[in-house]
Amino acid sequence: MHWITKSNGIEFRQRGQVLSRSSTENLCGRLLIGTGFSLEMWIASENEVQSGPARIVSYSLNTGLRNFTLGQSGENLVMRLRTTKTDLNGINPHLKVANVFGSAGLQHIVVTYDFLEQRVYINGTIQAREKIPGGRFTNWDPSYYLVLGNEATGDRPWLGKIFFLAMYSRPLAEK
């Protein structure tokens, strides 16, 4: 990975990761007392053949234990969000949005969840609205790592550029 100096971004050209070294307990605490969750990113995928799903951003311990993951599986965006109504991996159920990574270029991705409904916006247009996963975050683990470009275990690499990442302890409203 290397820094993109003119745009304050980070690029993953080959397997790598940015892994939190300090405690994520404060982040987890803020998300636990919030009114929901929103993840906002500006990214550009290297290609549409990444799988695993390849982890763009993950708040996890390993491939089976996570608080959330935003990933890429081929042309599809995958959002795994652990709640009191999912398994510890956030898979059952999880959200998949088709044809997000079919074309190269910069994309603005927003995932928002209000404990009842999850919505995904791509470049300002709603692409998914599902009443999943349901539940709250009281089963989140604050000891997990915040990871960019891979899983904490290093075996789900994502190739591309991340220009912006923000997390909010509330759902973002539709405009």
C-alpha cells in the first residue's frame, strides 16, 4: 500500500492492509450508544474480479468474527453487519448489491442502518433498501481491529484506492 499524496488517499496495488494498533473501544462505545450506523466512503476498485469477499473496510477479528465488513465480491458490494439478529459473522442475513464494481472509477458509497432498515447509496442513488439485518449492536466486540484493504488475518486482500472513510453513530437521512 502507498499514500496518494495529491489526494490524501491510500492505494492498495498488491496484498496489504492498514490495521488499527490502538484500542477501538471508543469507536465501539460510540456506535453502541448511537441511533444507528452509517458508513461513508469514496473509493475506486482496481478491478471487478476480486472475491472473498475482498475487504475494503472491516471491523473484525478474523474471517469468522466481525462487527461489520464492507467488501467486494466480483461486481457486487457486500455488507456484513453483526447485530443481535445475525450470527457473529454478520452473514445471516447480509446485504449484497449487484453491479456496483462493473465499471472502473471513483464511487461514493454510503451504507446506513437505523436498526430496522439498511440502505445503500451509490453515487447518490439508492441501490438497496432492505429490512435486514434487524437488531442492535449490543453483541459487538470492542477488541476487534479496524482494517482497511484486507481482513485482520491478511487473507482477504482488496485492490484499489480509498480516498475517504467516515463512520457515524446514526443513520444518515435521505436527501
